[in-house]
Amino acid sequence: MGFERVEMKNSRQLTLIGNFYPASADAIVIMCHGFTSDKTSRGRFDRFALRFQKSGFNVLAFDFSGCGESDDDSLTMAKQADDLQSVLTFVKQRGFQKIALYGHSLGTRICLMCHSEAIQTMVLTGASTGGTVYQWDEHFSAEQMTELAESGKITEQLSKGPRKTVIIDQQMLLDFEQCDQKKLLSSIKCPVLIIHGNYDEEEKRLSELSRAGMTWLPKDSKLVIVDGAAHSFMDHLDVVEDHANDWLIKHMTRER
């Protein structure tokens, strides 16, 4: 058990780096990390991938362009959606017939944007299922907000991981707000498991948004609220892991 490093190209010919966890089945779980994060997702994806692999699923966790070990680029949702589409092409070319998407935070929006008939199910944690307004001056420094006003970009310094800086395009900040939830969710044809917490204010707002959006998802979709969990779920990983693994076993081992 373990993983191997893989390289893929997106449509912009940038190299994307991933960790591929092989298993014997033809089913694969593609894992999409959150805003300015990387393929380890602060260790969450490393842990979950091993559990999914043990359950018989191949797993591929990758760095979006401009994140982790992948090639440099500024961040927008359109670019990240292109990255995921390229990863989907990569796994299809390698013969995987059953594909699940696992996303955390921003990665959930990218999963939803990239739905196709090839996707059998999704697991979304801390999900962004529609437009959300953030007060960005509460998340970035005065210097960063000045940089944004002058250049249209924000440079975010990272203290951990392989990358020292991430460049956030102004369009990315707009992308968080600019989303037609009904249009986005009505296009989804596979069952979706959405896992939220109820501890911090961000997670409370996101969970209410998802609750409202359940009406547009397939009827066999499910919303789970983990009591006491914050947006990171770091103190509740056992619960998240069990829910996700059980869901994948249920929806990836049956015939469509």
C-alpha cells in the first residue's frame, strides 16, 4: 500500500503533480483540495486516500495549477476546472470506468462544475454549493488588499508545504460570489454526499446554503451535519472518513 507520484498536463500545457494510490479495482476517487491548499489537504487527503485504497479504490489526489508542486499559475475557478477536466481525461485514458470525485471546500465547487456522465458519485466536505460573499479584508492584510487594488492579484505567503507563495487572481474572489446555485446543482445527475459541520460561522453559512440546494440534487443525495465540527473538520476526521468510505462503497460497487 502507498502511492506513486504522477505528472499530467492541463490544456495550458502546465504540469500537474499528483499522488496516485493504486488498487486492483477499476474504480478511482479523484480528490480536489481547497483554496490555496495542496494535494495533502493538511494531511486529510493523505489519510482518507489510504482508507479508500484499503477499501479497494484507486485514488488520485492532485495539486491544482499554482498550488503545491504543480506549475506556477494564478488561481481562478475556471483554471481549476480546466485542471480537473485534464485529470479526468488522464484517468479515462488509463482505463478507469468508475470515477468518483471527492472535494473539500473550494474543491467541492470545482467538482460540481466538472460533473459529467462519467462521474458515478461525489463526496463534498465543507461544500461551496452556491455563491458566497466573503469580507476579504478580514482574510487578507491591508498590504494584500492594496496589492489587489493595484495589480488585480494577491500574493499569499505559505508557511507549510512545498510552495512558498500562491498568487490569487481577483477573478477567483469574484468566483466565490458569482454562482447560480440552481443552475449548478440541477446539472448534477449522480448521488452526492455533502458533509458539513456546525461549529464556526463559515461552516454554518455554507451548510445552510447546501441545505437549500438539496432540492436540486438527485433524490438519493444526502446531507450530513457533523456536530461540533469546524470548516476544517480536523477534530472530526474519523467521522468524516467513515461517512465518506461507506458512501463510496455503496455507490461505487454497484452497477449503474
